[in-house]
Amino acid sequence: MAGLVAPRITPLRLPDLEDGVTDDLVPGDTHDRQRFAEPTVKGRDLGGVTFNECELVGWEVRDAVFTESAFLETRISSLFATGFRASRSTFRQVEVDDARIGAVELMDSTLRSVVFTGVRLGFVNLRGAALTDVVFRECVLDGIDAGDATLTRVAFEDCRAGELDVTRAKLQHVDLRGLQVERIRGIEGISGATMSHLQVVGLAEVFAAHFGISVTD
């Protein structure tokens, strides 16, 4: 569609990595060019930790906290988490694939050049977050709360979501054509999105209610 700009994704190319030790992770620490494989992270506060050019593989996360952390040029694969608490964090040039995560807390976080592939997510809280050049590909999400968030060049490809909340959101070049969504809340915030004809028809009652239009036969 004319005027729609696709996400600009910078390919992730990791250097040779050294094996990292998960037990050595402490809040506020920085780890460069390391691979952390198949740990169980339970009940730990890792707030402020930075992963730069790292690979996190096969993690099991339970009741851990990553608030104000940074994931930079990092790949996250086969993550299982009952919840992922990472509000006010930074994700830049990150790939997340084959993950299963319950509640995701990314309030007030910054995501730039991030690709989610084959990920199953529960409720995703993006309130106040800034997403730029982000792709969701073949993902299933229970719900997305993007209230007060700013989304720029964000695309969904072959995805499903139970609910999308865009209350007071700011959208620019957001491609929703590949998102099968059951409900949209805060419909006034949908401005700036691109949808298919079938999607718009399916949401006709929502649009009508927003504009105070009575629809009767």
C-alpha cells in the first residue's frame, strides 16, 4: 500500500562467543560476546544487567526480574518463562525465536530493530513503550496492551492475538494486515495503522460504536 514503510531490520551477525556462567550474573553487570545455554533462572533479581553481542539459549525463567536491563545485538532462543519482567529496558538489534512466555512486562521499554519469530506469548504489556522497526512473525499472543505506546514501522506477519489495546497510542507505519485479532480497544488510537479490507469490515461494529453510529437492519 502506498505510503506504508516496512520495518528496517538490521541483520544480526554474532561473533565467536565464549561460554558464560549464569551463576555469575549479578544486577548491573555487563556481559560481552558470551553464550549462556540452558540455565534455570528462578527468583533472581538481574535488574540493570547488560547483554551485548550475546546468545541466550534454552533459558527457563521463573520469578526473575530484568528491570532496566539492556539486550544489545543479542539472540534469545527457546526461552521458556512463566513471566518476563523487563520494564524500562532496552532491546536493540535483537532476535527472539521459538519462545514460550507467559506475562511479558515491557512497560516504558525501548525496542529497536527487534524480530520475534515463532513466539507464543501471554499478555504483553507495552504501556508507554517505544517500538521502532519491530516485526512479529508467526506469533500467537493472548493480548497486547500498547496503551500510551509509540509504534513506528511495526509489522505483524501471520500472527494471532486475542486483544489489542491502542488507547492513546501513537502509530506510524504500523502494518496490522498480518494480525488476526479478535478485539481492539481504544479504537481512536488505531490511526496510523494499515489494515486489510476484510479486517475493517470485521471491525465495522467497533468503528460504528466509536463514532456513535447505530447499525440496524
